[in-house]
Amino acid sequence: GIDGQRSKFSFSFGKIRAPYWLPRDGFVSILEKAVRKRSSVDLKEGWEVTALRRVTEGEETLIEATLQGPGGDEKIIRPFLVVGADGLRSVVRSSLSQWAVEDGGTDTNRFEMEEKSSPAGGLRYKVLKLNGSFALPSDPKSSPNGASTPEMIEPEQSYTFTSRYLGSWKDKNREARLGLLPLKKKYGYRTANIITWPDHSIWTNASLSTLPGIKSFLHESFPQVFLSPFTVSLPPSLLLPVLPLLPLLLVETN
């Protein structure tokens, strides 16, 4: 049969509805729809917060935010609320850190990122972007007449796949597993994580940082999943960034 194992399963929590993996663009779309329902909110698309500063008027301290638009235009607003959900290089966090130093407090590092130990310390991972549904290779030995109908990956099902390098081609530096979490059909793609040790070939082999190289590696490692290196349509953004970056929310005063 086809070398390598594959299994299909469903999450079940009794009367609780089954959970689904939510792609980032789907999550942002939900937030956007919720915001657009509020007529009091002015949603500025393509604008970036480039600076925050404190200004004093009389006995009151206000916050000013500088916004830069798609064409390079700038606008200054005074929000009464700033939610710092702007990711790894947060303008809000860096501003708060600077203000803490200026205020002369003893805990000036309280807004800095902290590095914590993890039980999975040392592992590295890539996120693969795959089609929501695609055909798996047929295994002729699974059918008495030597032919079988290809199985289709279903978006709302979960799957696990083990590499042939965990089996007959045993090789610790090339072994891997793939897991596909369930998602609703309306999303056009799904993600799969490759989690391995730092000395794995996927990190040390320079050719695997290219789209053709990673396609070839996936076909060779998971023949039970990928028909050929180029049969399954993998978008150019095959290797997605793994750091979550959320938008910055500002509420402007009248």
C-alpha cells in the first residue's frame, strides 16, 4: 500500500458544538462585520498608527495618535481609548515603555515582552497553507479489483498523517507529522503545522526554504497525501508567518 499512515477523526464534546479552526482572514472578517454594524465607528482601512504621544492641556493629559494613510497622508486624532493589539512590533507597547521611563517609576520594564520557558522548548514549526479540500492518492491494494476511488479531504474533518521517514525509511532528521484541523467550507484554504526539532532537514536544508523544494519534500515524505510535487495546488504563500498580528483599535473623542 501507500507508505505512511493517515487517519481521519472528528472532535466530539457531547452537546457542545464541534469547534472549527478559524483562519486569520476569517477572524478579521468577523471583527470587521461587527464594527461596521456600529454607525458611530469610523473604520479607516489601510491606515497605520505610526506614533502615540501624551499632551497636556491645563490639568488634563490627553493621548494623540498619528495615522498614516495609504497615500502617505497623515492625520492626528485624540482617542479616549487605545487598545494595543498591534502585534510583535507594537507602537502602543513601545510608547507605554517610553512613558514609564519618563515617569521615573521603579517598574519600567513592565510593558516589555518576557521570554518564558515552555515544555516544548527547542521545537520549531512552519505553517503550511493548503487547499480546503483535495484528493488523496488512491491505494490500489485497498480495493479487490486493484482500483479505488480517490478519497477527498473534507474541510470539516480532522486528519493526521505520518511521514514515511517514521516508517520504512526511518530517518530522525527527516521524519515529520501533519495535522489538519477542521474548518467551515466557506473558507478557501486550511493550514497544517510541521513541528520538528531544530536540527531537522526542513531547517538545515536551504532548498526547503523555496516553494519547489518544500513541495518536493512534502511529496517524498507524505506520498499518502500529495499526488505529486505539483498536483496539489499550493499558493505562493505556502509558508505563512507564524506570529499573530492583530489590528490596533482607537476610539476617537468628539
